[in-house]
Amino acid sequence: QLVLFFSSHSFGSFSVTQVDVQATPCSGWNAPVHDVVLDPGYQSSRVVLSLSDGDVLVYSTTRGKSKACDLTLKFPHVTTQPFKLQVFRGHIMALTAPLADDPRSAEHLREIYFFNLAAMEEGYGPSPSRTVTLQASFKPRQPEDLALSVAMGAGGQPDRSKAHIGVRFVDVKGVELYGLTLKSPANTQASAAISSGGLIGGEPDEPTWWSAVLGWVPKLGIFGLSLTGIVVWSLGRASGGGLGAGDEIDEEFFQEQLRKARDTERAARGGSRGGAGVTEDDD
């Protein structure tokens, strides 16, 4: 059993069974650490750090079978305020939390960001980033702290797809409870390419090149099977398979069947293009 510990400029793990720190504490950043969480998707070998200047860093503590201290990810810089962090279903839930000694702490808007870890691992390109799945504001109320609890499903078993968030607001008595439903990113579910991280009410996944190929397969398959069947049937007649020796290839029938197969394929392509008409001249 390991216990994670951190100071302003380092973190490490303490072995309870061996009563020892098994590796040199990790360090290498400038701003003080404000909060730390472990990424459970990597068996506690990846640590997420929230710094006091608003940066969020991800360090890997293993490299193969060796201990390491490798900076693997850096979150997009969305605020100058530090975050309080929680982890749930491939996402980092981060609440902006101004420092206590900040004289303008009451003026800063406090929001909850949901960062998609899989989207950051895929990198950034010309298309819009899905790094921030949701940005939740409770304005004019200011959330001061939050706690995450996994919801209970049927039979009293934990339902890991749902959770409850307890939020305490500034100058408000009591705690408000919210329901949270998150869809894990695709590569978290099956180590595949990233798809949309649907959140409360989950948005449908965007089409990928693979889904587009699968969409074409049935239409192309119908045309290919039809054409193959015509050729095989005609070759069977030409070789006298099951027919009289004096029979000749029915050219008109062959051309008619080929024309129908082309029409079927043309209609399929026209339907996939939203009904746009496409015309071709038959030979």
C-alpha cells in the first residue's frame, strides 16, 4: 500500500508495508503545488498536479519497469487561479479555488471544468479541441468546495457510470447535491481512438472515417454481389453447365442485369449524398 504525499515543489509515495520512501520525490516546476490527484486509469503511476498559477501538469512515475519522473501532459491554461481536483471516468473535474491570501479572491468567478484526458493524449490539431468537455458556472453563487461520491445502483452495488457531487457555496448554509453522468472516452473504454466524451444527457459521437467506410460497405457489397452473380451465371451458361450444348450466351439478358446493378449502385451513392442527383451515360 502506497501513500501519496506532496509539498510545494515535490511529491512522492510512501510505502506503508516497508515504512520507506521507495524513490526520490519528483520535482521540477516553479509555482507551488495547490492540489494533487492520482489518475486511476494508470494504476496510480500517473499523478496530476494543480499549481497555484493555474497550470495543471501530469507526471508519469514509471518508465517500463523503472521509476521515473516524466512530464507527460500539460493542461490548457484557462485561468490564473489554482484548481481543486477530482477524477471521474477519464475526466479531471477541476474547481477554480482562489488562494486564501488573494485580496481579490471574492471577485474571481469560480467554475467547474471537466477536462477530457483522452482528448489531450490525442494532441491538438486544426479541428476544435474537446479538451474541455464542460464548463459549469453557478453565477451569481460561488462554489467554495465540492466532494464526489459514486452513486449506488440496483442491488446496492456501486454504479460507476453515475455519481453525486456535493457542492458547498460561499456564505450559504448546507451542501447541495447534484447528479453527474459521464461517458468515458473511447480509448478509456477500449484503448481505441478518442470519441466525444458525452456528458449529462450525452451527445452522440461524431462520425469517424471507419464509420463512414462501414456505411459504404453494404451499398458497395450489393453492387459487387450482383455483378459477380451475373458474371458467374453467364460463364456457367457459356461452359454449358446445366444447359443444352447448343445454347448461346444471352447478351441482352447480361446487359439488362448489368444495367440494373449499375442503377442500384447509382441510387445508393445518390442516397448517401443527401439525395443529390447523379447521372451517367450507359455504354
